Amino acid sequence: MATIKDVAKLAGVGISTASRVINKSGYVSESTKIKVQDAINKLGYVPNETARAFVTQNSKIVALFLPSIHHAFFSELAYYIEDALDKNGYKMLLCNSTGNIQKELSYISMLKQNKVSGIIGISYNEIESEIHNSMPIVLVDRHIGTIPYVSSDNYGGGKIAFQVLKDTGCQHLAYIGSYSNSVLTEVEKRQKGFEDAAKEDGMDYIIYTEQDPIEDQTAFLKRFLSQYKNVNGVFAENDLMALELFELAKEQNIKVPEELSIIGYDGIKVYEVLKSKLSSIRQPVEVMGRSLVELLIKRVNGSYVTPVIHPVEFVKGETTR
Amino acid sequence: MATIKDVAKLAGVGISTASRVINKSGYVSESTKIKVQDAINKLGYVPNETARAFVTQNSKIVALFLPSIHHAFFSELAYYIEDALDKNGYKMLLCNSTGNIQKELSYISMLKQNKVSGIIGISYNEIESEIHNSMPIVLVDRHIGTIPYVSSDNYGGGKIAFQVLKDTGCQHLAYIGSYSNSVLTEVEKRQKGFEDAAKEDGMDYIIYTEQDPIEDQTAFLKRFLSQYKNVNGVFAENDLMALELFELAKEQNIKVPEELSIIGYDGIKVYEVLKSKLSSIRQPVEVMGRSLVELLIKRVNGSYVTPVIHPVEFVKGETTR
């Protein structure tokens, strides 16, 4: 009986290429596909079902790098990613990888060995040198070479946050958040959008940031409140930070929004039940999850795709006037 | 060169059994192990590295059934489970399976085919007939045959919730939560513990429950507040419900804890940042995650283990006197 080795030999390709054609996984050029199919027909090759099951299973697994499941935005995104993968017949390996590059590298190595068919990466590790443009990888909020990414319009979101604060009467504005020395993330565009809008408007502003990850967010926010008592409008880099600032302000008897307006970024559902009616720039998290999977499957099938930037909108809560 | 087929034939076992011995995955009796090892030695069998890599990879994957990643307790538990699995060399497939039994069945079928080596199940689906006691499965908060489970001391937690409410001066108590007609979950023991403590004490109480899943929790809680105006102490089945009740009470100008004391169940970290200082029965989520993985690995290696029930403690917040 003909083996996959015979097929590969007759088609003049490697065994792994023949395997990709047989299992319809990974990228193979059209001409190679035809050559392999011809060899299969000539030899009457029937794949070993057990072996094929293994390979098929392997090719239908996607790994998701998640920085922290404690952050509700990421949990929610992970939920929609898993749901969309499932609808496309893929299973999802979850890799919580905050500050653990070795963990991510082990999945990248699995990708190289064809044991997972793709990676969706929400990663703050320095993995640039380990991945390259031809791999089926899609990133969230991060740019590496021509690897496609999905993000929300962070820059535009920063601009409208400024506009809302200004239009509702705040005169002393601040952006609070974190910055990274190593990795350029989309999140920093929130700050850039805010700054550019302020500059265009000719308004002064405070930038209050600390290097990511902020070790003690409570202390960081308390210092802000004591140092910048005249600030009456804040745009915080995410909802979790905005919510904590809101709570700390209440503790210190600072009236929100009368004395201090606060806008966050994310706009996620989990906080709705808490009735913490935070004003926020809402990212379309479900749409983002589904578009990540769509891009990844295209990459797995060998297509090239460009980044997708999703529009955001301001959702008024109780923390702005 | 000898193949695994030859090994299996000489040992008088099936190929899958020989494979389990070679790859040290799944349960094999000691006597069979010795027979297979003898055959390997006699034949000088060297496993095919590629095939072994596939099988090994497959055997080092555990599936986690998660009912809802929106519920912070489950997200946090998933985080610790993945961390503990990783430390033991396992990867984790995440299956969000609320109300989707087909999805869970596909993983159970993978387990039967040895494509995943075990399942940690937080499941509310009726999977009783599909799993049996010999499978490497560990459940959370649920009893099926002799399949081991991990839970916190839900019954004891219900008892101390009653005790705290009573000792802080509440005279009219209620338990609010959900019940299931199909699946007996550990969560219902919270109610049982509360009821038994009240009966022992001779105090009347209200049980206000709706069938799981509660479709509109906000409406459910609003009805409670309007129907039971004299209740001044509530034990809610989880923190999310307790928090929403707290927020709705504030909206209706009911003073918490003076006019209404509230105790939740879970005690998870994600809400700490929100400074919603809820009084709660705290489950040791990290310890529970690690003990789930410990039990599962023992099951994967063929040991039999008994359930583990972790103690809980009352953590005072601002919602009790």
C-alpha cells in the first residue's frame, strides 16, 4: 500500500508538504497542491485514519496568548475568540503569559512544528525576533513587521475623550496611564490622540504616566489626586484605572463629575452589573474577537491580510457632565 | 525495525494500550506495563520520534469546561488552573460551554480517543450519561458517580452567613439565588447550610429563588426589594448577585448595612479594585485551582482520588454591620 512517503517522493515535495495537502492545513501553493493530488491519484493512496486524526486535530488548534485573565476586557475578548474559533471547527489553547516569554516561545515552537495551526497574540513580551511575517499569527493592539493585527481606533478614541471633557466644561485636563520602554503598543495611541487634540485646541494638559506594569495602581492614583488637585478632567488608559480613580475620588469626597470628570477606555459589560456607570470609550469587543478569528483563518489558509482597526464610540455614564 | 504493532502483538495487548505505556499517558495496570516493557526490551523497539511527539503532545493537553468567562470567579479559577497545568507541562484547551452540551461532548469524545489526557469540568450541562467513573475527569462543585470533584465548603459557608447576619442584629433574613431542576450542584448547599442554621436557631426566613439561569437578574432583584421590604439581612448565592443587590438598594435609598445587610459568596479579587467592599464568604480560588490540577494529574496517572472540599471564611466588608 502506498504511504505518504511515496506520495511525497512522486510529487517531488517534502513529507510535511504532502501532509499539509492531505490534511488541508497550512499554506501550500496551488501548483504544489495539484502535484500532490496527482501523486495521490496515481498511487491510490489512502491516508492512515489514525495518523490523519492526529494531524487533523493538531491542525485545528489555535493558541491564544492572554496577558491577564483578571482584566475583564481580555476575558471578554477571549470568550468571543473561543466562540468564533469553535464555529469554525477550531479548538483553543489558552496561554496566560504575562511576563513569561518562555511560555509564549513554547507555543511559537509548536506553531513551527505544525502542532498548532495559528496564534492569536495579545502579548507584551518581546517576541519580535521569534516570529516572522509568514507565520499564521494575528496580534491585538501591536505591530510587528507585516503581521496583521486587530485594534480599536485608539488614536481616535483619545481625540474624542479630549473633546468630550472639553465640551462638558473641564479646563484642566490630564491623561493617566502607563508606558512601555520595550514594546510599542496601540494603547499609547490613546495618549497620542488625547495630546494631539489638546495641542490642536491650544489647551495645556498633564501627562501622568508610569512604566508598565504599574506595580501599585492605588498608590499611583492617590499620588495623582494629591499632586494635581486642580485637574478637573481625566482620561484614563482603561476602565479599570478609571473605575479605581472614581472610587478613590469618592473616598476623598471629591464630587464626580462636578469637581472631577473621568473617562475610561474599553466599555466592557462585566462592570454593567455593578452599576458603576463609568463614562468610557467603548471598544466593540465582540466584533474584534470575531475579526481576529477571521483574519487568522485567512492566514492559516495562506492568504495575506491587512490590519483591521475598529471604530470606537463614547458612551456617557455618570462620571462626565 | 520493530514497530509498535510488533510490541503490542508480542505483549498480547492492543496498540492503544502499548502506546499508553510508551507515552506514559492514561491508565494501564502494572502487570500490563511489565508485559509491554518486556516486549519493548526483547524487540529493541525505538519509538518513532515524530509519531511520539504527536502522541505526547496530545497526551499533554487538558480541556477545561468553563460555563461563562463573564463571571469573574470562573475567570480567576481558569487562570490558576492554566498556571498549575503549565507548571506540570500540560497545555489547556478552553471550552466555553454554557448551555452547549454538544461542545462538551466533542471534548469528551477527544478524551475517549486519547487526544486530550483529561478534563476539568465546570459544567452545568447534563453530561452524566456520557462520562463514567474511570475517565480522568475532575469536576467543580458537582457530583457524578465517583468522579472526583473540588468544591469549597458551600454548606458551611451558608451556615456562617446566617450566623453573621444574626449576630450583627438582623431579624428578618432571606436567601436569594437560583435552583436547578436537572443538575444537583454544590451551590445549592449554600442555601441548605443557611436554612439548617436558621432552623437550628428557630428563626423564620425567606427563600427567594428562580430557576437557573436567571434571565434578568436586575428584574429578579428589583422584585425582591419591592416584595420583601421588611427583610434586613440577605445572603446571596454569589458576589455578582450580592453586588447588584447592593447597587440597586443604594439607588432606592435603602441604607446598607443599616437597613439591609448583604453577604455574597466567592470573595474574588477582581472587585477589590472597584472598592465595592462587599461582605462575602471567600472561597480560596487559587488553592482550588491548584488542587483541581493535582487531582486530575493523579487521575491521568491512574490513581483514584476522593473529592476535596476547601474551607471558606467570612470576610467583612461594608455591607454588614
